[in-house]
Amino acid sequence: MVKKIFVVLVAIIGLGFSNAFAQSGKTEPLTWDLNNGTLTISGTGAMPDYGDQWNDDGRYMAYPPWYEYRASIRTVVIKIGVTSIGDWAFWECSNLTSITIPNGIKSFGNRAFSGCESLISIHIPDNITGIGRGAFYGCGLTSVIIPNSAEFIDTEAFMDCENLTSVTIPKSVESIGDWAFSGCTRLTSIINFNPVPVDIGFDDFRGVNQSACTLKVPKGSASVYKNADVWKKFNIVEM
């Protein structure tokens, strides 16, 4: 009898571990698979948006299908064929340390990586058209290079990334939303390739010691930046 009970318990425990580390499903039009800490997303088309949604009954919260397993997600691999990262896709994946993003990805949704505090680096592919609202809110990123394809940095995009020390902004960026870098208290270097100061939003650099942060701008544009609101508060040098 004891032996039978032991076998049953082992089977139940084994099933529990299997459920904890191997899960899969569909999030139309894509499929996902979580195995031993690696979440793989594949298929063709755009990833659905999650987070705040509306239907006939009003507002509701749509969670990503892997949300309940978020604590076990350490690596994300997005396969070629996926064209976007949806709103709130990897929200609160606090143990996520690395992500592979193919060049076919064209947009990061709102709050896509919000709360990924263990994510210290990310390669943003060249086809990205912009950084969504709060996309990296509260992430552990230490440096960010925004590609030449990006046209905007939305509201709260990098807000409260307390470990962020350097940012590279391409000439293609036409707008920076409110609080985009607010709370990035360790920010000490910005490389801005735009010869004309971009209009920025409210409190974009709240908490940043701007006089101690070096702003590198194209040759011949320092005087313009020194007369631009907010930008003039940085330690401006020409590249």
C-alpha cells in the first residue's frame, strides 16, 4: 500500500513539474511553447494585443496566455514570420534575461516589456517604426540603441529604467512622448544624431541629473541645442 501511494505521489509531482515547465497553445494567428524557461513564439502575422480591451460588456484585462507562467520565463525566442510584439505581451516577466527578435518585427506594443526587471540588454531590430507607450517601463536595461527606422519614442517608453546609463537616438526620431526617460536616474550619456532638437514631451527627464549627463550632437548643432528647451540643460558636446 505504501509503495502504491508513493508511486501515485511521484506521478502527481511529476505532472506538476511537467505543467510548470512545458506549456503550449495558440494566440491567433501564432503558436507558443514554453519549455524549461524558454518561451518560443512562431507563426505568420501580428501578435495579438493584450492588456486593456473592450467588448460589449465594457473594459476588461486580456492576459497573454503565458502570463500565469511568467515567473519561469527566462528566455524568449520570436521566430521569423512574426511581425509585431503585442501590447502587454511580456508584462511582469521579471526573470526574463534575454530575447531574440527577428528583423521582421515592425512594432513594439504598449507595455510590451513593462516590469522585465532582469532584462538588461535587448537588440531592437532595424525595421521597428517606433517604441510603444511604456514599452520598457521599469526594465533593467543598461543601454539602448534605437535603430534608424524608428520615428517616435512614445510616452513613458523607458520610464523608471533605473539602470539605464546610455541611449542612442537616431535622426529618424521625430517625437519623444511625455516622461519617456523619467526616472532614469543613472543616465549619463545620450547620443543624438538629429541636428535639429526634437520636440519632447512633459517631464521627459525627470530625475536625471542633466548637467552631469553628456549629450552628444552632430557637428555644428551644439548652438541650436544650447538654445532649445530642456536639451540646453545637458552637458552638450559635438560629435
